[in-house]
Amino acid sequence: MTRIPLLPRIALATGLLALASALSAQTPEWKSYSYPTDGFHVSFPSAPKVETSTVPTDVGQIELHTYTTSVSETALYIGVSDFGASVSGSDPDKVLQGAKNGALSNSKSQLVSEKKIFFGENPGLAYEGEGDAFHISARMAYVGSVLYQIMVVAPKGAPYHDQARFLDSFELVPRVDSKGKPVTAPTAEWKPYRYPSDGFTATFPFEPDLQKQSVPTSAGALELRAYVAQDGATALMAVVCDYGTAIEGKDPDTILDGAQGGALTNANAHLITTKRITMGVNHGVEFESESDQFHFNIRIFLVGATLYQTLVVAPVKQTYEPTARFLDSFHLIPRTEK
């Protein structure tokens, strides 16, 4: 399993409108097409052109399967890429954003709108983009290590009347290999991971990625270090931030209340429950919150001048059974110099 894989950038072929014009003589006859080796079925107005190519990405050469057909000057497109172990444990939102940005950049179009969506428990993204001559309506799904892109590319100012029919018809199905055997996703293997430089240990289902970020505070810019693992649509995180002398002499509970309030604000979430907790002599707070799309289980501890946060972020109305297993596994250990 690789650490911090770079974001995949899948190219949207700028020749889709040209392909649509070339194929426009076909008579629309909507049928359902199933592709179990790529894990989906969908309705097209005519049999799609199926192609396989190799494309460069930030994690190396990846095989891309494309399914394309058209009606008049509108192209209907599905792209499927399996990134394998190179993205195991990666943050789905970053993978989806990378794919979206790559498609917009390669097609020289601008983002019009976007929103998070789900395909069952699998995270996805819907967005609209526009170039000088065309409009893109797209949905993406990230399933295990497989990225799906479903697009309608129509002439600018001439929306395709069956756009929703095509996009809504896309459904995921269990993947099989060329011999018809089920393809299984990577299996979670819970292990304890120790980080003495940050003074903690925790058990994750996959090896977490370390992500560093500089965050502005009233005490100046501080480095935030997040250890992130993904289990399906659920993210598990242990976050560490050293405040140094900025919080010297301040009441621990006041600092914790501020951290809780900041977490709620940044996630656009409302508080469900909260309670004071401790870890040895160290003060903490545990709370649940929820936004329109996510449910959060969070514990925060203040240890000297260091703030530790453990989070389980799951899709709203979905229960992640090992939540307590992860949160309870967090323990402090002697801290060493970096």
C-alpha cells in the first residue's frame, strides 16, 4: 500500500463533440447494456463504441475503458479506470476532485456547479462544466480503487433532452473478472500504528496517509498533521496540532469548547450530543454532529500544548460499526523528537 498517492487526472477527450457529429446518423433506440467486468450497467440510445487505452496519471500508466455513443451533436460517455493498490486508503474526495479538475483542465472548460453525491455507500461527485462550444454534465463514482465518470457533452446552449435518462440509468453491479469470478475489494486489516514523533498510537483498518497543512489561527500559522485512512465511504482520522506557548495558562475546557465549535463550523454541522471526558489527567470532549451529508463522531484531547482529535466521518444515515473500535484504540505514548 502506497503512502499519500498523488491525485489521478483522467483526460476528457475534447473530440467527443466531433465523435457525436460523426455518429449522428444512428437512430436512437434506447437499450440497457451491462458490463460486469467493469461493474456497471447503463442505458444508451444506441450501442456504444467500446475502447481501451492507456493514459498517464500521477500514479503511473492506467488502463482506461471508455463507452461512447451519441445523438445528433451530443456525446454520451462513460470512462472506467481501476487504480489498484496505488490509491488504497486514499481520501475519496481528493480522488474525485483530482479527476474532476483533470477533466476540466484537459477539455479547457470552466466549472459551473458541483455537489457531493453517493452511489449506495460509495462516494461520488456531480458537476457541470462549460467550454467555448460545449456543456458538460457529469457524475463520478469512486468504488474501492475504481473511478467511474459518466458524462453528457452537448453543444453550448442546446441541452440534451434525455440527459437525465442517461445519467440516472447508470447503476453499479458486482464486478467479475474475465472468467466470471467476483472481483473483491481490498480487505480491511486492522492493525495498531505507532507515531512516537506525535506521541500516540491508534488502530486503523488500512495504513493511514499523513497529510500536513498549515492552518491560520489567532496565534499565527500552525502545522496540522492528519493521519487518514479510508474504509469504504467512511474516513478515520487522527489529527495533531501543537499550539506551543499560544495557549499557555488558558483554561483547557475553554480551549476544547473552541475546538468543538470550530469543528462544527468548518463542517457546517449541528451538534447532536456532547460530554466531557478525560485521558489520564488530560481534559477532553466527545461529541456527535451531523451535516447534510455526513455524520461525525469526534473525540478531542488537550495534552499540554498539543491538541489531539480522533474522528470517524461516515455518510449521513449510515452506521459505521467499528466506530468505537477506532476511537477506543487511541492512546498516548512517550513522545520523541522528530
